Amino acid sequence: MSHLFNSLKIKNIELKNRIAVSPMCQYSSMDGFANDWHLVHLGSRAIGGAGLVLTEAIAVSQEGRITPNDLGIWKDEHIPFLNRINNFIEQQGSIAGVQLAHAGRKAGHAQPWEGGNKLKFEDGGWQSIAPSAIPFNEGGSVPEAMTLIEIKKCIDNFQQAALRAKKAGFKVIELHAAHGYLINEFLSPISNNRTDEYGGSFENRIRFLLEIIESVRVVWPEENPLFVRISVTEWTEGAWSESDSIKLAAILKTKTVDLIDCSTGGNVATATIPVEPLFQVKFAESLKKSTGILTGAVGLITTAKEANHIILENKADVVFIGREFLRDPQFPLRAASELGVDIKWPLQYERAKK
């Protein structure tokens, strides 16, 4: 029996199936602007039948970019092309979502295919910021510890980005609090040694995220879904842990967060991560069963059978798929066929259905 193609209503949206396009950085922008690459990349996954199409991490400020080629939403001029993409996605019966992000101490690097190294100022790089002046890896560039004024400014940047996301026609916002980027850096005692109200205790370290959520909700209606992606564990003793994530998820459920997108790692350079198919699914199941919040499973989910079993066995509510969508933009159409489910194809493609 297939459950992967059951619909799911979350507040004012209804996903036609449980398949989401996971955020995947394309590093193909100039000055933050979306372009034809993003239209085709995201639009083709909507044509392929995804229930939810999330953008890559979109920077809420210029200094929050991983690379100079990241998508951005820090100025109004970014809105029109994003709106064009979202209109196309919705015409295919999919929901358009955006992942808002700030790279923190991981900002200012070259594109992966250019080596991914920290850029020098003369090569277009910039000073990165973080909760504390702790480099990501030994010998790496040292970020500047954020002042309270900079923290408040960053929170406001997320709010303004959410307002622009609304104007651009996005129906879902996901806050990127995973993979060693800025919000994750505040959460983890590995990267946050502050002694003010944003550091030290668990309650203080989650304050930055909670204040972002509160700020975003001022402009993002409560009936619109709000997701948060977290690294459930950092795979390192003394770092952010699964028990921390369960505690956080229970709090987020009371803060109008609708779904936790459950990833892992990315904040500890020396962590040993047991990467294998479905290795992160257990964390989505753990948070779901412990708190009752909706969860998304992500990480090396590559087959229709795997994705279906995650939903069938109630291990998560949505399956976020990344690399397999890069290999096959029509993954949902193929998955439906493999699972014996008859779904609607684009009229232009129907002659290939049988």
C-alpha cells in the first residue's frame, strides 16, 4: 500500500503528496538574483510532481551568503523573478517554499567547483560573523563575535526577508538552523561560548532562534506554515545532541512552528558521521514520537520504496529528497508508477505515461 502519495494539509496549504524537494545550493546567482537556471531547476521538479518545492538557502543579507553566488532576498529587487518562479511552480500543482538562511562563520567561500576555500578580501571575500570568535576548523578563518546590535540587526534581516518572501508568493518558509550555519552556531555549545543572554545555558543558546521566529511571525501570518531545519545531532560528545533537539522541538511546537526538517551534522569539522542510506530517518522518527510535531526525513533517500516506507511506518510526515532529484527531476512520476499509484501527469507529458 502506498502512503507516499497521500495529501497532507498543514494550516492553509495542502501538499498533494509527501515528497518535498530538499534545499540544494546551486551557487549560480549574481548579487543574489534568481535567474533562468533557478526557474528551470525548481520548475522542472514541480513538473516532475513534487508536492513541495523548496529553494536553496536564500541569504537574508549579503554577508550571510556561503558564496558570492548564493541566492538572496535582502532587497526588494530580488522579488520579481522569485515571484515568476513561484507562479510557475503553483501552475504545476506544487507548493513553493523558501529556506531563509545566514551562513555565519561559514560565509564568504568560493563555489565548491572552485575549491570552496575561504575567499580573501581581494578576491571578493568578506569578514564572517558568528556568536563567538571560534573558527569552524583548526587554522581556519576566525569570525567576528557578534555584538548585541548585530544580533538585533540580523533578527530584523530575517523579518524583512520573510516579508519579501510573502510578497514573492512563497507559501512556506523554512528557517535554516542546521549544518553549522549561523542559527546552528548559536544553538551549539561547540560554537557558542558567549556569556550574555545568548550563550551559556540551553535557554540562552536557543534565544536567537526563538527571537527570529517571533520576529518572522510579525510579518508571516500564523496560518502560513513555518518549518525549521535543524541538525538533530552533531555526532560529537559535548556538542548539540538528540536530547537537545527533542527539548527544542517541544518548545518550537508551542511557538507556531509546524514542522521540523531533521538533518544532522555540519557544525563540527572533525565529527565522524555514519553516512549511509536512511541514516537520518531515525531522528525524524524520534522527534515526531517524542513531541508530536510534524517532521521531515532527509538524507540519502533514493528509492520510491524507501520513501514510501518512511511515511507508511509513520517515521516522518514528509520526505525531503535532494540528490535523487538532481539525478531525476521526475522522481515522483516514476515513484508513483513503481508503487502502482495513478497520479495526474502534466498534459504535455501524458503521452509518455504508459
